[in-house]
Amino acid sequence: DQQVKQNSPSLSVQEGRISILNCDYTNSMFDYFLWYKKYPAEGPTFLISISSIKDKNEDGRFTVFLNKSAKHLSLHIVPSQPGDSAVYFCAASRMDSNYQLIWGAGTKLIIKP
Amino acid sequence: NAGVMQNPRHLVRRRGQEARLRCSPVKGHSHVYWYRQLPEEGLKFMVYLQKENIIDESGMPKERFSAEFPKEGPSILRIQQVVRGDSAAYFCASSQGGGNQPQHFGDGTRLSIL
């Protein structure tokens, strides 16, 4: 039972354009969401997070949007840069076990020069 | 580098042997988490420890797997009598506090079972 789903295994975007990565979840108990970035042979690196009391959080080139009614969140990267090429993971946690991150399978982002 | 340190980076074991994976958290972090990642999948939570205590081991198989985080020294994930299905990347993360504190990850140990 996959509670966090990233339905696009990969995404290719032109350098300088916007990258939009999507994530859906099924558990309405989730109240905190995070995006991590992962390069090959390295551990995930925290990018940005959002609490369920918000619908948007912005940090530099990265913005996360949360649509609670649709149980959907997205990560926008603009402008996309070659160094953004990596696998992006969406993760979620619940109020009653908020240390336990539930992860999606990841989306591989490829930025074309 | 004050990040999470995991060693070894790669570990090869034969079926039936024991595997010991070590994790030194970020200095000052007292909360440690272990995750397992199979190919083409996301990370799966295994266990959450604070110094000398296991807080939640609900994601860890009941048999053959154990974890500890002693007062002194690194956290250890121990797998006894390894089987082929244990082949995976094992990631350790640490945080300053519990809850929604961002978890900082090490680069993982890639375990291969022959």
C-alpha cells in the first residue's frame, strides 16, 4: 500500500525553464511534507518542507504547493539549472509519529542544456 | 565534514554471515533513524533511536535485525544470518530533536549479499 506516490519516474526539462515535480498521497493523517534531492551514491539532501496549515512555501528557486483537498503537492524549480539534475523524493509524516517519514519512489529530473 | 558519517560505504557478505553498519550522527544530534532503500523504490523507515533507547522499531524485521545507539560511539544496525533479500542501500539520518526537525542523511551503506 503506497501512501505517497510519485507517478512520474522521470522528467526532462530545458535549462532555464520551470521544473514541476508532482506527488500524491492517500493518508489524510499526513500533516507535514518534505522534498529531498538525491544524487547517485549520495544520501538524500533536504530541500524544502511544508506544513498542512500552509498551501505554499518558497525558498529561493524552490516553491512547494500543497492542495489538501486533492491530497497533492508539487515542487516547482525555476529557473532550472544543470545542477538540479537528480532524483527528487517526496516524503510525508503523520502527527502521531511525525519522525517516521513515508517516502515516494522518486522522480529523476534531467535538465537539458 | 560535520555531516552524518556512515561506514562502510560498501559491504559484501555471503549468505549466513553477519553485517554491521555504522552511523555517526551530526555532532550534537541525539536522534538517529535507519532507512532501507531497494532499487527503484523510495526509502523505507526501519527504526528510530535516541541515545541508548529504541523509540520505534516498527519498520524493522523482527528477526535477524537489531539496532543500537549507545551512550558513546556510533549507532549500529546489525543484520545476522544475511540472505539475498537483505541486499539494499541502508541510510542513516540524524536530527537535533524529534518531531518535524529535518533529518540529515549519510551517504548510505550498499550491502551486497553473494
